[in-house]
Amino acid sequence: MRHFRLKIGYLLFMFFWLFGFINLFSQTSRRTHYASESIVWQKTVGTVLGEPLWKTRDAYDAGHFLMIPLHHAFITADSVAIYEFAKFFKNMGRSELPEGQLNQVQIIYLSSQYITLKKRYGYQLNTSDIFLIKRILKFINIKWFLDVAFQWDQLPFFGLKNRLEFALENVLVKDETSYNRAVTDYELFFFAIASDISFITKNSSLLEVNDVEILKNINLYLIRILNSRGIFTEYGGWVFQKGYWRDHSSYKYSGHLVLKENLSIFKVENISEDSSHAHRWPLWISSYYHADSNNENLLDKIYNAFSTQFVTKIGVKNQNGVLMNNFVDGHNGLYRYKYTTTGSGISLGYGPYNLSGTLGIAWYCFLDGTEEFYKLYENSYPLNNEILKLYVGPNTTRVRNKLFKSPEFFTNGFAELIAQQASEISSANKLNNQ
């Protein structure tokens, strides 16, 4: 009898073990559907990766549009997608950089993120990767010390270091515009690239002694800037350079809440940056965090606060989908009224919620607490006409790759694919796992 009970017990154990294994296997099987297998991925991401996106027309857009597909490829171990990205960066590493400093850092940051992800997920760096790292190091050296660094209303500086030293003096002289000493997105991209290279080359023989000192010096400037320009708010958020852009033509009409012709200048004195440009902060913060262990406490605090900023002030949920207020502090006034690259629709400017189309490519999904928002965003496709109109806004006059153009981007499956990937990322992502 005892032997019988033992046998029954063993059979029950085996049954539940097998049931659990089958259940685990079925869950794993559901996760083995890779994005690169879909026709939409092949017609969008797969197609553009076969093009020389590092050229001037496409570099700025490519740095935005391909970031979420790049991260998703590594997060899901999509070997086909990773291989296609590898081919793209191998070709890019041997090619001329685009014209325009912002175009350059946009596409270089995409490439530094690619190598960062390879290291983080345990992929072996190959000769093309190492060449690209060395080329980026040369770029960092030249930009930091030698190349001209733009400055409004005067001759440029030689080297970003000198321009940032001027910016950090932080004392506006008479008749100086509010943004004259602002730290720009070009410089913040530069810091993110240098941070990625610091992470990639840790405990390796790729750096010369001089390179190590330069990267440390760049990081010191970064921390000075974050400490002096970032503000932790009373509601637990974080805002960068509050009020610095109020005199800029993009912001001079932000006090108006309704778009119409012949508006007069109406500034908001302490205006924050716009929510479209600010979408880069989640990955910039991640890059800065991993650059140096001394950064971790400050960057962890900024990351959590900026996550709160998005959830409470930037992201907006409504019955038809999700939107964004136009400014990081939750203000929803006009942006770029009659600006040079603004298209011909909606009275030549971005009205309330008109920057929401950035969600199609935005990196906010890397923040904490965004799962519900991004699930709503994913489920809002196909977009209804009201939301689509807000997303497209006045559009842009820039010549763009046909796959990056709006409104087609929102209706051909590309934006929906990125929305699905962003939703997955938002469910899994935390700063120390990025």
C-alpha cells in the first residue's frame, strides 16, 4: 500500500511537472514571434535599413525613427533584425558623415546605442564595431577641442568645451537673449555619445590614457550642467532649463492657447522645453547613468523624477487615444508659430496637443510607470481622424524619406509597429536594465 501511494505521488508530481513545462513552453513559444518576420517590419524598418540613412536628408530622422526598433531587436533577441542593423552600421562606419552638426550626432548616437546594446546583451564586438568605436572617439576629440561650436550673436567658439564654459558662466549681460547660454540638444546628444563610449570601453584596451582623461572631463561638465540647469519640482518631477528658451522664436507665442492669424508675441516667462524635443531625455539619462558609477545616484533621481514628469504633466489620455501637452511643464500653448520649417496647415503653427505626433517615434517608453499609457497608445491604432489630424499637425516643409513622411507614417503600419514595440519596452524597462 505504501508503495502504491508513493507511485501515485510520483505520477502526480510528474504530471504537474510536465504540465508546468508545457505551460512554460507555450509561453516561450508565444515570445518567439519576432518583429522581423512581419511584412510590416520588412516593408518599413527592413527597407530603410537598406538605404544610406547617414546622408544629410535622412540622418536626423533615422536617429529618431529607428531607435525603438533597434532596442526592441535586442530586447527580444531578434537575430534577423540585429543582423540587418549590423549591416547598416558596418556600411555607415565607412561612410562620410552628413552635413550639419545635429544631423551628425543624431545618427552617431543611434550607432553608439547599437554598440552599447551589443555589449549589454553579451554580443561579441567585431572589427567593424571596433572601427566605429575608434571613429566615434576621434569625433569626440575633434568636437570637444577643435571644431567650431555655434554660438548665437557672435563668432563661434573653438571646441564644445569652450562654448560650454561660456554657457556655464550663467550670467546674462544686457540685451542678451534668454537662450544665449542655453545648453542645446546637440550638446546633450554629444554627452550621451561620450557616455556610451565610456560604458562600451570600460575594462577594455580600446582607450588610450588621453582618451580616458577626455571622457572623464566631458562627464564632469555633464554633471555640472545637470546640477545647475535641472530643477526638481514640488510635485516630484524634473524640468531642464526652465525659462531659458522664452525669447526663442519657437517659444515667443507660447502664451496663446488658440491658433489664429496675426497673433502678437506672448511669452511665458518660465516656459519649459517643448515635449517633442524632450522625448530624447529617457535614453540620454540612461546613457549618462551608465557612463560613470559616480553618476548613478543623481541620474537615478532624475530618471524617477522625469518619469513622474511624463506621467503627471506631459502624457494625456482621452477617449480616442493618447496625446501630449506641448511643453514639459504641462503648459499647452502654441509652439513654433509661423516658424520657417512649419507647413501650411492649421494657421502655420503647432496648437494645443499638436506635438502629440512625436509619440510615433518618442523614447518616453523607456521611462518608469508608462505601461498603461503605452498600452492605450498601442490600442489606439488605427487612429481615428481627430487624433490623426492632431498627430500630423501643420507638418514640416523638410524633404524627407518617403517612409518617414506624415501622414503616411501613421497609416502605413510603421507607426503602429513602433507603438507595439514601445508598449513592450514600457512593460519591461527600468533604468538599471537599460
